[in-house]
Amino acid sequence: MEETLQDLIVSIPPPYVTAKCWGVLDGDDGSLLFGRNEHVPREMASITKIMTSYLVYRIMKRFKINPKKEMITVSKYASGITGTTAKLKEGDILSVYDMLHGLLLPSGNDAATALAEHFAVIIKEDREKQAISSKNPRLAKQNSKGEWEFNKMIYGHSGIDNKKAVKSRNLVKLFVEEMNKTAVLLEMHNTSYSNPHGMCVIGNSSTISDIGIISSQAMKISLIRHIVKKTKFVCEGKNSKGLTRNHKWSNTNKMINKDPHYNGLKTGTTRSAGACLVANYETDCLNLIIITLNSSNDSRRWQDTAKLTEWAIDRLNSVEEYLESVKMNE
């Protein structure tokens, strides 16, 4: 049986794709089914934003935050972030719910930064509370590498707004620290985050296997699933003067336009990372995550994904049919 099954598997070789690394994974648990160079760390570009959205959700769940009622004010720092953006301006006010759309659909680096700043304040205040309650000053102060110094005399007494008192860069660093802690908790052992958006920075890398883990976890969250399957999104916010400002974003993931079974998840592209994609393909009886890193260009990224999806389905069906026939003959 094993030799015959092996012959069957070998007889269905993977298609040629331009991606340097690729993988097909079980969408239910993130386990690897097929892959090439699946354990080789590579830059992942905006695939990083999957973890950003996942961590935002975890924080909201922990502190019982309503994403449609929690408002974010865009800082000067966030509005100045380059690369792909949601075209946010300093002083714009949007709900977390809307900001997550700006993160995941147009792949807004500015939205990623705004979310990181906002939720880092919540993390920071929680740490300060824990430090004060434990009366342990060591917990209230991190070393200079993190550039954080928490002064318990300020917290709760000075009236200083933490969002203004702490520099944006330091807030982002704190959020990224939590991203890496979360990766460890998820056993993503070959992943390192350097920022919340994925722009070219040494050390922002992951593997097919690790990306499969976070992708599987993210797609179990109804809020994220609800967002990433959309082709477009329109929302209304306020500008710095309190006037209504409309936002309209389109999904950079073109696979969801090609086949209704594709319902996510995230694109990523930088010069050094190449064209990357995490696609979720789901039917009544099948849930696959297809990951391609460093395809030769955007167009080939879609082709690579479609080829791998079709091949994986054929291969899984062939193996299933074979196992059924063996079972019937036993």
C-alpha cells in the first residue's frame, strides 16, 4: 500500500511556479500539507499585517473593547508613513473597525502604525497598573533598548495624556514587542517582526510554516474573515477639524475576484520580498491556505496561487480516492 500510494503522490508533481517559497496548508489548524522551502526564513512584506490585525483583536478581546465604538486619532507620525497607504491624514478620526479595513484592504502602512500606536497605549497603561499594584519598580522600567521608562508618579496623578506624552516611535516599538511575544506563544519559532506593516527592515521575516500558523488563527476570527473577503469598503470618519471625511478602499487581493471560494487573506510586496500572498480557499469540505513568497511579479503571484490551488485539490482528491478504494478492498 505504501509503495502504491507513494507512486501516486510522485505521479502528480507540483506545477512550476515562480515563487521562491510556497506552501499549501490545512486552513483549520495551519499544518503543512505540501511545500517548497517552507522552513526557510524570508522577508514577508505586508503579510506582517496579519499578525497586526490578530494582536489588535486579542487586545480588544482581553479588554472588552468594541471595535465600532473605540476611536483612533491618526498621529502626524502615522500619517507620514510611506509605501502602500490608506491615505490617512493627521487628525483623522476613525473607529478601530474602519481602521482594520484600512489595514487589510488597501494594505495601509499608515493604518498599521495608527493601530499600533493606539493599542500600545492600552498595553502600556496595563503594564503600569501591574507595576504599581505589585510595587515592583523593576516592572515599571524597561532597559534602554526598548526606550521605555514608566514613571508611576505620572500615572494616574499628573493628568498627562499618555497618548501625547509618549513618542509614537516608542509606542510602535512596544506594539512590535507584543507581536513577537505573540509569535512565540503561537510557536512561530522562525518569525521576527520589526514593525507592524512589513516595509523593508532587516529582521522582519518568517517562514511558510509560521505564516500558516498565524493565518489559520486569523481566519478563525469572524471580524477578520468579515473584512478580508470584501472587495471594497467605504466608511465615514472625521478630519482634524471635526468635519466629515469619507474613505474608500479596495482590496489588493485580486484572487477574491477570480473565484468565490477565495475569501482572503493578505498580499505583500516590497522590492526585496518580492510579490507575496496568503490566500484562503474554502469550500464546504475543504479549507486550504496557499502561501507564496517572492513570486516574480504581481501577475505571476495570482497565477502561482491558482496553479498551486488546483494542483493541491487534484492531489488531495487522488489520495482520498485511493485510500477509499483500499478501505473497500480490505
